[in-house]
Amino acid sequence: MRSISLKAKSLDMETGRNIVVLHEQDAEELGHFVGDRVKLVAPKATLVAIANTTKRMVQRGEIGAFIEVTEALGLKPGDILSVTLVSRPRSVDFIKKKMAGQQLSTEEVNAIVDDIVARNLSSTEMTAFVVSECIRGMSTSEIVALTRRMVDSGDKLELGISPVLDVHSIGGVPGNKYSLVTVPIVAAAGLAVPKTSSRAITSAAGTADVMEVLANVTLGMDEIKRIVQKVGAVLAWGGAVKLAPADDIIIGVERTLGVDPRCQLLASVMSKKLAVGADRILIDIPTGPGAKVETTDQARSFAHDFMELGRRLDVQVEVAITYGGQPVGYAVGPALEAREALETLRGNGPGSLVEKATSLAGIMLELGGAASAGMGRQMAHEILNSGKANQKMCEIIEAQGGNPDVKPEDIPIGDKKEVILALHDGYVTHIDNGSINKIARATGAPRGKGAGLRVILKEGRKISKGEPLLEIYAEHEAKLDDALAIAKRSPPITIGGMLLEKMTHRPHMG
């Protein structure tokens, strides 16, 4: 194939892909069409990138390299690159095969994962892969292959001990900050829990978003290992290390599309857990109206998938199906949830959060051999009530660079606030998880750490006209206005009386 030499020009912008731009006349000389790949040979390294064309960003004889390419090639101003057209990756054909509903071989799955990690796929091709996962799904064999390759494509945490425990919730329920209580309970019993989490995809706060309010979650592999060896646990952002890096790239596409394909969720969770060396894993599947999994039958099906995947991957997996029909606790949003988690560790938490956190911790304590069968939950309650879990959380916060003496009231929340009041007397008959999530995200959460909301009353509680139903917090007036507009359009809380409906038959008068 024809090659040309071009002078490198660094472009100070991140694209999330290996992308360069060519002047349209150089592109024409090369025989390049928009989206074609080019092989770049630099003085220190070689890379394949997606090339686009421009009239203005670079002059003829130059090639514009965005941040990812500049760093990967170690480019310096004036470096000369040899640029050659290369064919489209074979993985694109395998994505088209999946789009057609056909099963992929292990080698084909491996090729897709490898090209994702190498950033060889365009945004369109990545989107096609995620959408095909949504529509076509994957067999267990494909998910096993996907999981293994995602693990092998990144770094692995080697603690040199067993058991290593981990827990993951598939999410879908607002306020699901259980990890900040469950993990310190289990670690206080002497078990190792290297908990890495993603940031929120479709919710108002992921575990990493909430923990970031209290301490640094952007930790390197050596730091994670050191902290776990020192205090027994960590609550870190998985995206800061190369644990199953393909997963983080795919999550970026999912976040843009607002989807979470079942097959990818299974592979995502298991790959992250295997990458931190976990050999005993607890999966939480919240279930109920408005949750990601709405029925118990669906939850059981999901549970069987996780356990079968664990069997095929040779790790012990247990699944907890938990109630997810309304928020966990009352707070939704990073800072508000961090406050509520600390209050719970100090003995003043809401019943639903205490119940969920200790139930999951109890299963983990039994999984890890710290508690005998059937005694885990009681042990978890004892650890929480004794203050040992709170002390362990202080150690984790300090080890991650935070203030171990932080109090719930020290955590700042958004200073723009609005309270929604009940329009009539009655009982709270329904809380809409989807609407709660939309309102909380509209406030600016999770990016705005102090943004979010507090539910005042849960289902079944009596309320009088004019009493507060919901507190909404934002860091910017415009965000607060957006959230209020959604709350008005999609009321998150339904109030009903004991009389549901009145029906009257009036006889014909003639």
C-alpha cells in the first residue's frame, strides 16, 4: 500500500479513540476515505488509528494527532510519521455477524475485545456492537469467552491470599449505597474485600461517585494492593486501573445510549471481580416495580445466569435477590448518600439500608468462613452495632487519603433547594424509581456531588396536606428548575386514600 510522510501536529483534545486528521489533499493522494484506518510509524512506536479529513485543522503535509495518539506514540513537535492505509479490522465483520443473530466463536469474541482495547473501532462500530448485544444477546459460551478476554486484556490484582471476597449490585434502584456499609462490616471481621466499582451509568450515583465524596477513589493497582493489605478493604473506582479495560470503554457507549445489555452486564461484573482476584462473589439483584429487574422470576433467571457463569469460570458465586421497589434509604445523590452511609455506620441509619447492608454482609461473612451457616446476619448486626464497622470505614477513608474524622454534617450539599409538598391527605402508595432517578440526574448528579434529593416518606406512611414529600438539592438554579419540571411532569410519589374508586349505578328514570 502507498505511504506518505507527514509532520505531526498535536491537537489538545481527548476523543476516547485513536483518531487523527489529514488535510483533504493528503487524504486524496493516499486514496483515503472518511473513517479509513491508517498505520502510523513514529520514531518510537507504531499505531493504527482512524483517520478523518479536514481543510482547516492541519495544513497540507501535516497530520493532526489527538491526545490519545500523541501519548501512545510519544510524539514531539515536528516528528515525521510514515502514514499507510490499512484494511478495516476483521472484528467489524464479527460485529456484523452478531448483528445478524449468529453465534460468535471464542476467537471472534477475542478479536472484538482486542480491537476495543486497542481503540481500533470507530464510535459507529462500537455502538453497533452494544446495540447488537441488546437486541441479539449472547449465549453462555459467548459470555464466558467475553469475560475471560476482558480479564486477560488488563491488569490483575494479586493479593496472594484466599479467600478474597467481593460484592456487586446490578443496580437500577435509587440510593443503593449499601457497599459503604457492607464492605466495612465484612472487613472488620478480618476478610479481604478489594471492592472496585464503576461510576453511575444510568443512575444518579454509583458506589465510586459516593465514595469519592469521602476519599480518593482514583487509585493505582499498587495503591489498591497496599490498602487492602493494610486495612482489609478498599472502595475504589475500577476505571482508574486497567482492570478489564474493554469493559470501561463499552460502559462509555452504554452510558451514551442509556442501555445496559444483559449479556454485557454479566461479563462486566464477572470480569471486574475476577480481575481483582475474587474467588467468592456475592451478586445483589434488586427486584421490584421500577427496578432494572422487575419480577422475581426475572431475578431468578438472572441469578441462574450468574451462578452458571461462576461455575464455568471456576469461582464461587452466590446471589441475593433483594427488594428494589423503592429507594434504599432516603437519600439519592453522591453527597446525600455519603451522609446517609456515615449515619448508618454510626447507628442512626434508615431501616431499609441497615437491613440490606447487614443481609448482604451476613452472606459474605458465611461465604468467607467468618460466620457459621445461618449466623452471618446476626454477626453483621453485632459488628455494625459495636462500632467496629464505623472504625473500619474510618481506616479505609484515611488509607484512601480522606479525612477519617469526617462527620455526616460536614459533607456539603447543594445550596439550591426546593421542597415538594403533599397536595392532599392520604398514604404514600407508590414511589416511582424511574422518576426519582430522572429528577436526581436532572439536578446534576452524579457530576454535581452535592446534587440529588431526599425522599421524606416511604410507601405505607400517612401524610397530611402541606407536609413535605421530597427535598430536591442542586448546585445551580438552572438544574433545580430542570428537576422541578420533571417532578411536575412525572410525579415521583403517589398519594392515595383508603377509598380507591367510587362507582355508582343510576337506574334509568323513564
